[in-house]
Amino acid sequence: MTQPLRVAVIGHAFMGAAHTHAWRTASRFFDLPYTPEVTLLVGRDPERTAAAATRLNIAETSTDFSQAVNREDIDVVDICTPGNTHAEIAVAALEAGKHVLCEKPLANTVAEAEQMTAAAERAAHRGVHSFCGFSYRRAPALALAQQFVAEGRLGQIRHVRAQYLQDWLADADAPLTWRLDKDTAGSGALGDIGAHSIDAAQWVAGQRIEGVSAMLHTFVPTRPLTGDTQGLGGTGSAEAARGAVTVDDAAAFTARFSGGAVGVFEATRFALGRRNANRLEINGSHGSVAFDFERMNELQYFDGREEQAAQGFRTIQVTDAVHPYTDHWWPVGHGLGYGDLFVHQVADVVASLHSRHPAQPDFAEALDVQRVLHAVETSAGENSRYTPVERHQV
Amino acid sequence: MTQPLRVAVIGHAFMGAAHTHAWRTASRFFDLPYTPEVTLLVGRDPERTAAAATRLNIAETSTDFSQAVNREDIDVVDICTPGNTHAEIAVAALEAGKHVLCEKPLANTVAEAEQMTAAAERAAHRGVHSFCGFSYRRAPALALAQQFVAEGRLGQIRHVRAQYLQDWLADADAPLTWRLDKDTAGSGALGDIGAHSIDAAQWVAGQRIEGVSAMLHTFVPTRPLTGDTQGLGGTGSAEAARGAVTVDDAAAFTARFSGGAVGVFEATRFALGRRNANRLEINGSHGSVAFDFERMNELQYFDGREEQAAQGFRTIQVTDAVHPYTDHWWPVGHGLGYGDLFVHQVADVVASLHSRHPAQPDFAEALDVQRVLHAVETSAGENSRYTPVERHQV
Amino acid sequence: MTQPLRVAVIGHAFMGAAHTHAWRTASRFFDLPYTPEVTLLVGRDPERTAAAATRLNIAETSTDFSQAVNREDIDVVDICTPGNTHAEIAVAALEAGKHVLCEKPLANTVAEAEQMTAAAERAAHRGVHSFCGFSYRRAPALALAQQFVAEGRLGQIRHVRAQYLQDWLADADAPLTWRLDKDTAGSGALGDIGAHSIDAAQWVAGQRIEGVSAMLHTFVPTRPLTGDTQGLGGTGSAEAARGAVTVDDAAAFTARFSGGAVGVFEATRFALGRRNANRLEINGSHGSVAFDFERMNELQYFDGREEQAAQGFRTIQVTDAVHPYTDHWWPVGHGLGYGDLFVHQVADVVASLHSRHPAQPDFAEALDVQRVLHAVETSAGENSRYTPVERHQV
Amino acid sequence: MTQPLRVAVIGHAFMGAAHTHAWRTASRFFDLPYTPEVTLLVGRDPERTAAAATRLNIAETSTDFSQAVNREDIDVVDICTPGNTHAEIAVAALEAGKHVLCEKPLANTVAEAEQMTAAAERAAHRGVHSFCGFSYRRAPALALAQQFVAEGRLGQIRHVRAQYLQDWLADADAPLTWRLDKDTAGSGALGDIGAHSIDAAQWVAGQRIEGVSAMLHTFVPTRPLTGDTQGLGGTGSAEAARGAVTVDDAAAFTARFSGGAVGVFEATRFALGRRNANRLEINGSHGSVAFDFERMNELQYFDGREEQAAQGFRTIQVTDAVHPYTDHWWPVGHGLGYGDLFVHQVADVVASLHSRHPAQPDFAEALDVQRVLHAVETSAGENSRYTPVERHQV
């Protein structure tokens, strides 16, 4: 086994568990220059944190993230908490010389994201890396799409069509959670899932979004409070059984890309029956690709330069030894699952630690997504008028 | 056989042939109060018209549409010509007491469409009917979607997602045709195929579009001239081998509906590999439907009120005796084709001639689509700002 | 218009209507050396026949097929009656010098089919043609599959996988009909739909079935009698409300082909949810094709010689101008329907009348299918032992 | 953490790695009465074994399986070696009081499988459990199918349709491996993948196969020898560069089930383009289910008792909290992968250790599959005649 790489995971919910599993699994399937070990789990509530650590088999816990930042034996700080806490933890960790992997969206505001990116650039001079967890880039089929575009197979890109459709809020009486509170989550469908679409679209198309015309909408303005959310906008009365939803339920926008493509984006948690339809289709002058995470092991590919009689969208099972990531796993046709994306992310991150070039996306890339999110919110607030994405040096 | 219904078809290209076939076929499969006969074919070029009449087995031809309007023995004038000619022919025919079936889009401008609708309303008082050929309403699967929404199965409608994707212009050297000339065609992808999406979306959702935020784009600004299009913008020089495309190649817009739904629309002829993907998905609080014309005999239906373990989108083969139109044709599982939509359209039109209520959509309905198209163009010309659809009494 | 070709249609149920529609439509879309006209409709019941003739717009009717055979002005006799009547009508018509199009299966027994084929061969010397209505050969996607195999794209054929799945008998109380009576129908799922699979498999694979090992099964041995079926095996008692099903409900067999391929066939009317899943998949050393009539406008094609990273089954929309039959119809992406297959059949038949080579399949080809059916029944009756298909000169 | 459960894994190829990963992962996601630890890895070649142990992070290795059997601190022996070694290892381990998990097929012959089952029954009296690794039973979608049938949703089962299609031998010059050698592998496609179909079919349908009529075929009789396979049938000459394939390339059989269903089975490694299409469809009198491992997170379900207009196969995303296994993983719509099946298998095995009833399938169940395989081989050797499956007390 290679030298250990000690990781502190901050947060132990859905994402914390997925990341911990990935840190532990990556070196069993990938040849890595270091062998990751999750050394420390940090959470707010001591009892829940201890219980999670037991289940996840992590030796030490803390309720204070500064422990992770200050301990000399920690190499990587992995941030899996809500967006409003990212900046503080990430900046402290980077300044302490820890590599940082931060869940997406990078932050709740552009200002925070800029502050984090500035810290990341300072740290980079000292060989410290920053990463943002846009994990869908690690889906072999989406990575293959990116590769096909980069190889020029699609020719000049004209259309980008991105939908991220979920339905877990379709019930108007589903409870209020922190994800529906603007202060904690930053935004709703837009930042939670639309951010994935923006990152994937720019990465696969190889073009930046230059401007957007956007609409945000909240279908269900109040929701039942639960024990965990009684602080969120409720009052003491009986009526107070419901609290205000302060984020968007759905977001839609058109976009213009730097290379001349036009885009249509939609993100919602109200598309009943669409459980996790993270879809991206790109049409170029020579070919097209289409991806839907609900069938994550498949890429649709159309080659318009083939003989006409045999043209058609192909369903590529992206499980072959020649495909991204998949040669490390099972024989062809034996698909991967959602949890495996995080293993790939860890493998990419660890593999890049020796390099001058961190695995992508780093904080600068993630800031760019944040700026698009900001343009979307600005346009939506100004009658959908076309709004350029502002980009300047941090 | 029932009493004859004599039809004059104006235009003999793709649509003229499809309509003629339908007039002839409908009474073989549907019980109709009249038996349609195509008596007269009108076209601009006498030789081509005669050749078409021979192939289509139509006894008489003319190069002057006023013959169709003025002859006493004609009951229906069926207009299958480009949009810039619709108003003149339709108004004359209605005033002469002929029922009019007019291809979509109703006209090239709102002003023309209003003039036609005014004529149709005057004619209606005399028992004369107007119809507009939004033929996709006659697809059994789309009609079933409309029925499911009308029955309340979907609950409150939240999302309308309409794409009409074609690819026949993806080759930048495909020739210039009248469909790319604003004066003749009115608009590009927007009016040609986006109009179908607008009509279908409003009809199926049972809600009107109240306003839009839109983007139009032309990817390929000039195209090779052919014999037929040398009048379109070319000059005498060698460079003149290409003429200007004066319409949109692609249109995209977000929309707000009268009942609270939000919509995302896209129409393009550059989605390589998508041959005729006329798609409509609607998500409500109880269920969802999704249609794609490339699989025209299928409707996807999701019922969110079923027990959770068994929920999923169903692929309904809309070919059963209980489905719209299909009991007149083949046993279940034996699908219909594009040409059959026009047979259904004829059947609906002829069946309604006795009634006070013409088959839908009539000119007033089609004018409404025209107004949405106009709002789209206005918004696209004003930086995509949100633009209400203007509706007033004709 | 070209010279008329006068057709007598025998039978006016589902198939009679489909054929009549096709005779009338073909010359509107295809350039044919003759213009077909259905002159005479023959049926057993005079009232029903007259009603059908009115609906189908056929001028003359008769209850005696010999009228069709003996009239000088009839060119083609088109047999759309149950299998037990085919031999008598076809032989008489051929001997009278009429071209004969006979619905499949050619006959109820090999002996009848041989008699018909002998008559057809005698007639062929006088320039009289025979055809059997295996209409699925006219599906553009299946025809493209055949073309791909014939071009060698699939290499050496190894696997033939044919399923014909319907479900209209899944209800054990669906009534007894003539299709469930061995004397009238010859066999059940085997002859009705399995025959289509056998013909398609041999035609597309380009190989003959050499032997089979088969199983036949009847799930529901008795069914309610209706007015039409009270002659079929019922007695006078109350119990007699049900009559015996004397044919197979399902058939399954493995097969060996002349070129070394192995085959698996299944035909049933009890596959609940499969409405008309006529499926054929062929795997060769270089590629594969797969067809399912429920998506009749699509062909799945896999090319194993492409670069590995981009391999996958393509969904070809077989609606392009370069595909079989489809250039006569609509633009790409506008699919055809079941009824259009019969138009193609008529077009092929009429086009071949000048030629020495009748359109395929002729009676000899259809006899070959009959012989395979016979081997299947023999094997099923002898403990499934492998049974060679017997072929000898007629 | 719960008390440790010490596991020795025998074999370190594809299956050994998959199992080791699963033993390590299961207790992170499932609440188990023991916490598994892989203590020992056994392989034939000391260097390869050591390298695998390093990668898989297993502390101890051995080249002698008897170490695993004899050590007191081993609780479970997990057999991941070729079929010809199963009996010896399993019997020794069971007699030594170790729980045994043995990969499928249980053995290469019925005699061996009977011997193993007898040992398992003796061991069961001492509280020692046996399991066979038919891992597809752990696919949530297939488990849901089994549950639906067991709940009676499908009514009386009529059709079982099982295909297991792979293509990794389609290239006639793919090298000879131990899987193509009868002495080592027992049989070819039949035992390797057909065995999965047989187990799944009997388990989901809830019926035993009573008899079969079968065909086996070898398309490519010789293949190039590699370093690893030079002992397999080659001679010293140049020609000897190829060795004999002594197993079936493809297997096909029809079957009769104990409850009246009829079955069609096919297993092949020559279905070009089908990478790992492990498919099972079952049709009953009330409904149908269909599964394809290439889309392992989906189950197709048809309910024939719904209102007719809305009937259709549903695509259930079997990733919901109410579905088998999936509540331990990710939110709905975030699918699982092949590797996760083994985690489920471990979870089931460990959970059952306290119980009197071992997780299924145990050796007795796996012996039953072996007996069906034997009947298939017998029938194929006797002209495909129908051959009952022989079952008697061990």
C-alpha cells in the first residue's frame, strides 16, 4: 500500500456518507499515489456525529471544524455541509495548508465564492489544491460526452439542452427543510441541481455561458414545519404550522455561449415521475450526444457523418474497458452506480495531488458556476431581461 | 354512401398530397355525414398542377384560386399554400360561403390572422366554418394526453415542457428555400414548428400562455441559392451563389400560463439526429404525461397517486379501441402513421359540419397561437424581456 | 393515369378492408404500371357484403367467389378469407388466369399448400403470378434489416431470435372465435403469428430453417361460445356455454438454419401487455439488427466493427428518403402506420406484373413456411424431438 | 460496531475482488449483527495473491485453502474459484464448521453438487449455513419482480421468457480461456450465465422447471491459445496455436414449469452488441414484469387490471425507499451498480446467521439449478427430446 492520506470529513449526512465510502474504496480499485484514510468526522451534534462515526468506522469525531483545520496529521479537509458554512471552513483549511474538497455549490453568494477562490489561489502557490464536488463529471457516460466533444466529433456546437428534473417536492405538504431556506441553502432548485447542469454544460460543450434570460418560480409558498425547521419563519400560532419557502421551486433560462451555441436550461423538483433526470443534450454540426442520469451507464451518440441509411442515435453502454474510469471495475455491461461517482472523484483528486494541475473543477471553475447562478437570479429579478455573466479577476 | 362534400385543394406539394389522401380515405374508415370528394386542384404552375392532379386522381385543375371560391359546386376550400397567401384566399372563400380548412400557421402576421378571424366570425353567422390544420391534435396519443388532463388526472398543472426538434438544416450548405425567407414563410423554426408546440401546449394543458421571454437565433446566415430561390436576396456576382436566411433557425422561450404553470419551449431545425421530435411533457400535482411524435403511437403517463412501490411512467400504446380515433382502424398494437392524422382531421371537420360548433382549432384559436408567436418575436427583439401576449376582441 | 388493373377482393373483414384501402391508395404515392381498382367484393353473407361494399366504395358484390374467377374483366383475385378456403379459391383463380394475392398462412395444411403451389407453377408458365401476403416484409425497418444482412454488414449469421407476442387471449373468458378452431384456422398462435416470424426470419437471415424442436401449449382449453361460434364444439347443455379451443395458445421452438445459425422462436397471444410485439433480432459475426413492430418505424443496428468506444445499438428512424419505400411518403421523421404496409405490398405486386419474377413471397416461398409449421407441429407431437423440415419438389 | 465476523476469501480474480469489496462495505450501509472483516486471502500463485492482498488491503495470504478451513478464527469461507474446485473446498469448510458462501454454479456436476448439499445438510444441524452466490437475486428490480409475483399481482403465471445475452466471444479469434474448457468450467454459456437465468426464473416465478427440450451449440470450435491456456488441448505444432473449445457457445431450451407455465431460455456469448443482457419476462393472467440487467435499476411492470385506456408497461425506477435494499443507499433516482449486488448478498447472509433459515439460495436450492442444467445437457445430447428434471432426496 502507498503512503496514507489522512482525511477529515465535515458533515455526516447523505454527502458525508457518500464521501467517506469513496475515500475508503478508491484505492481498492484504482492505483493511487496515496492511500486515503478518513481519520476524523466533524459534525454539529455530538451524539449524531458519534453514531455516524461508528457506522462509518471512523475513529475520531469532533464538533468543531477547526480541529480538522489545525491538526497537523490531516492532509485533506472534505466539506459536506450546507452552502452557508463553506466559505469559513474552506478558507481556514486552505490557509492551514490543507487540500480542500468542497461540495457544490461552492457557496451561497458570489462574494463568498470569490473569497474562497482568492484563498485557493494563494494556497495553490504553496502546492495546496482546491476541488469542488461536481460529481456528475465523474459519470463515465458524461465524461465520454466531454471527450467526444473535445475530440471534435460533434463539430461546431450549436445547441445545449440541459434539464435537471426531480419530483420530491411535488407534494405540497412535503415538509419544510433547510434546502428550502434561502439563508441556509442559498437558492432552491437553481443552486442545488441547476448548478450541476451549468457545470456539466460548460464542461462538456467546452464553452462558457455569456449571458442568460431567466425565470424563477415557487409553486408552493409555505410548507409544514417539522422539529428541525421550526426556526424557519414560523410563528407561535396554529397557523404557524407552516413556514415560508424562501427559495425557487423551479428555474428556467435560455443562454448564449461563448462559442456561439444557444442553451435552454431547466431545473425543478416538481416534475412528477422524474426522480433524478439530470439530462444534457448537445447538438453540433457533425453529431450529437445525450445523457440522462436516470440511465447513468448509457450515452446516446449520433454521428451525422455516417452513411445516411445507417444513421441513428446509438446507445453506448459506457462500461467498456476503453471508457473513462470503467476499466477499473467490472466486465463490460456490468454498470456502475451513483456511489461510484464519488470513488472516481477521490481517485482523480488523489491522483492529481502530485501534479501542478489539480483535478477539475477547482474553486475557480466552481466560482464560474456561481457567477452564472448570480446572472440567472439577476435576470429573473429584472423581468427576464438578458443578463451577461460578469467575470473579473478575483 | 352519404351525400358528397366537394372540396377544392389549393396547393399540391407535401401538404396538398397529404390532405387529398385524407379527404379520400376518411369515409372508408369513419362514419361521416358527407362523403368528401376532391373536385378541383389549384396550383400556380399549370404543368405541375396537372401532373399532380393526375397522380392524385383529381378531375379538374386551375391556376386561379378564385375558381375554387366562385364555383357553386365547391363546399370546402382547403388551403395548403405558404403562409403569405392564406389571408387573401381564406377571406375570399369565407365570404363566398365556403367552409375553409387552412394550413398552419394561420398567417404570417397577427394583422392578417385578425382579418381572417374577423371574416370567419362573420361567416360563422351564416353557418360557414373555419378550421386551422394543427394536425398533431389528431395524433391519438396527444389527444389522450389532452383527455387525461381534462379529466383532472394530472391535478394542478405546473410544468409544460415543449420541444420541437428537427435537423434538416444542420448542414450549412443545405440550399435556401422559401421556408427560410421571411416574406414568404413569416418566420423560421418558430412559426413552422414552434407554432405546433404552442397550440399543443395550450390545448393539452388547458391554459393560455400569458407572457414569454424569448431568444431567436440564426446559425447559418447565408445558404446556396437554387433555381427556385434565386429571387431571394441574391445578386448577380459569383458571391451571389448564396442568399440571406431571413428567418430564425432556432427559437427558445420560457412562458407563464394562465393557470399558474410555467413553460419552456424550444424549436429548431439544427438538432442533429432528431428527425421530427415534436415533444410535449406536462407535470401536474397528481401525474404527468409525455409525448414524442417520433414514437407517435405511444403516450408516457405517470400516476403519482398509485402505491409508491409500483409508480413509474407507463408506455401506453395508444392503439386500443378505447383510445381516440383508433377504434376506426386496426387491432390494438397495430400503429398509425403520420398520414393518418390528416384522415382524423377530415373526419373531425366533416363530422362537425352539421354542428354549431366547428371542429377545433378554428381561426380564433389559431389567431391565439399567432399572438403568442408575435409576443415571442417582440421579446426576442427587446433583449428577451418578459412580454405579455396581447389579446383583444377582433 | 396508367391502365386500370381490376381487382376482386374475397372477404371483407379486417384484412379485406386493409387490402381494399391499399389497392386504392398505392397509385397515389407510387409510380405504378397499372392503376388498381377494386371492382368486386365477395363475401358469404349478402347483407354484410353489401354494407362493406358501400363503406369501401366498391361498385359490385357477390356471394360466390367463382364470379370473381370467371369474369373476364377481373385481373387479380385477392383472397382475405380464413385459411381453410384458400386452396379452393386460389387454384380456381390461377387456372382461370387471374393473378392471385392470398393472405397468410397460405393454407391450413402442407397438402393444400403444395396443391396451390403446383397450380401457381403451372400458371407461372402462362405469365400468371402468385403472391402470399406476409405483409411485414413491407415494413421499411424490416426491409432495411434484410438489406443490411444481404449486404454482408452482419457477417456470418449466428443467432436468430424471433418473438411474436400478443395478449388478446389473456382473459380466460374472452369468447371462442374461428381463430381458435383448428378446422377453420389450421392452428393457433403458431400459424397466425408464428408464421410471420418464420417467414421474416428466413427472409432476413437469408437462410432456411433445417429442423426444429418444438412445444405447443393451450392455457385455456374452453371458452364461452358466442352467436358466431355456437357450431364449434358446444353441446346443448348449460355447460355447453363453453366450447373447446382446438388450437395452440402458444408455440415455442428452437431451430437450426441452413447457414449454421441457431434460432429461438416464440409465438403467443397470452403475453399480457405485449399488444403486437413482432420482434426479430439477428446477431452475426460483424453486427446485429433488432426489430419490434410495436415501434415499426425503427430499426436497431449494431456495428461491431466500429471503434470500440463508440459502439452501441443505433435506433435508425427508417423514414428517410434513402430507406425502402419511405421516399414515396413524408419527410424524414414522419412515420408510417400498419395500413401502409399493404400499400407497399400492392405497389410491389403491381410493379412486378410486367416482370418474369413475381414480387416475393410467391406461393413456393409460402409453402416453405407451411413446411416449417408442419415440422413444428410434428416435433411438438413427438416429445419435442428435433424434426427436420421436409422439402421436396411439388 | 458489532462483533467481528472473520472471512477467508478463496480466489482473487473478478469475483474475489467483488466479494472482498462487499464484505468491507456492507456494515457501512446496513445494520448487521456482525461486522465482517476479510482476514485471509487464498490463491494458487503466491505472488499474485500477495499483490491482490495488498490492493485489497487484506492482512494475510495463503496458497492453501486448508488454512482457511482449519484456522479457528475464521467464521466464513467464501469460495470464488472455478467450478471444478468448489466441492472439495466447500465440503471441507462445512465439516470444519465454517459457514460457506460459494460462487455459482455450485459445481460442475450434479454428483458434486449433491455431495456438497449433503455436507450442507449435515452442517445445518450444527447451525452452520451454506449459501450460493446467485447475485442477481440481490438486484432490487429483480427482487421487486419476485415480490410482485409472490403478492399475486401477476395472477396465474403462464410465460417465462429468459435470455442471458453477452457478446465477448463474438470475435472468433478471442483467446481460449479456462471458461471454454469443460474440465474446469463444467459448461459454457449454459452454466456460466444460463444458470443465473434458471435460478432467477424459478425464484421469481415461484415454480420449478419440470422438464426441458434443449439445444447446445458451439460456433467457434477452436481458439488461439495464450500463455495461460497452453495446457488446454493444444499440440506442439504451428497449427497447435489454437486449442479446442470444449463447451457450448450458446444454449437454448424450452421448459415446462410445475405451476403450468411454459418457458423459453437462451444463453449466449455471441449476441453482438448485447453486453450483459440478463433478461427475464414473466406474463401472468393479471400482469407482467420484465427485467434487463443492462438497465438494472428499472423494472417493467404491466397491470392488466387497470382501466383499459391507461394500461401500459411502467418503467419503475427501483431506487425508492420502499423498494428492496434501496432504502440503505441514496435518494430516489440515484441508481445502484453491479458491485452493490454483492453488498446486498453479504447483508442478507450476515443478517441470517442468527436465524435458523439461511439466506437463500442455499446449497439445496443451487443443487436444483444444477439438476436443471443436467437435464438441459441430457436433452441436447438426445436430439432435443423433452427431458424431465430428476429430483430426489440427497
